[in-house]
Amino acid sequence: MENKVEDSLRKAVRYWWIPLVTGILLIAFSIWIVFTPVASYATLSVLFSIILTVTGLSEVASAVNYCQSVKGWGWMLIGGLIDLALGMYLVMNPAVTMAVLPILLGAVLLLRGVFSIGMSLSLRSHGAPNWGSILLLGVVLVVFAVLMNANPAFGMFNIVIWTGMAVFFAGLSRVLLALRLRGLKNHID
């Protein structure tokens, strides 16, 4: 087992520059996302539509495969057909996607926020420590959800900024990994 781990580590160290290049590309992409918000938002909207369509196709295929062996497979089929139909509609109507994306995200945040608030109150009733932090995060989610639904431009802005930040940190983590691997090169060889 140890030889496999050492061999894997040697390969990772030998090709340390691959995560470096990937990280630099991700950081460059994050800069593009943040400095071209309209184009970025349009791109993210199209990707959302495509992902929803592919998810629908996948769920329909899974439901058909499960029809003989899984109880309740019909619910998966119905959900897949809804995702597929909505995804195809949004792919053919990108302007609609751009308009509804913040509302959909706002709805998800609202549900998550209400769920977090409910869970925090349940934790409090059972005497769990730190329930207040979950309550606070739930309230923050609800506030963001309300802001996104009340002002779609706020939602669009946040989608672009948070996506840009996520891609930036993904790139930064790859660069840091590459530098650590390069630092191990003399110790492994």
C-alpha cells in the first residue's frame, strides 16, 4: 500500500506544474468573470440551462432503468421530465433564464434559510450549544433571498461576484498545491 502512495506522490511531484497552470487559468478566468459581469452572467445563465437539461435527461434515463427495481421511480421520472422541459425551454430562451436565475437562487436561499432557522430553534430546545450561529446564518440567508427576489439586479451581481470568488479560490488552491508539490521535489526524488 505504501508503495502505491509513494508512487502516486512521486507522479504528483513530477508533474507539479499541471496544477500551477490550472490554477493560473482559473485565476485568470475569475478576473474575467468579475470584470465582465454582463457577459459572465449571460454565460452562467446558459450553463445553468444546459446543466438543468442534462440533469433532466439523466433523471429520466435513471428512472427508466429503475422502473423494474426501485419503488417510487415514477417520482424520479416526473422530476426528470420537469427538469428536462424547463431546461430545454430556458436553453431556447436565454433572456428568460437571465431574468429568472436570481429568483430561482433566491427561492433556494429562502428555503435553506428557513430550514436553518428551524433547525437552530430545534437545537436550542434540546440544549445544544452554539445554536445561535446557525440561527444567525439562517437569518442572513433569508435576508439575501429577500434582497435577490426584491431586486433581481442585486441577485445578478451576487451570482457573478460569488462565482468569480469561488473560481479565484479554486485557482489559488491549485497554485498553492503546485508550489507545495514543487517544494517536495527534492525530498521525494
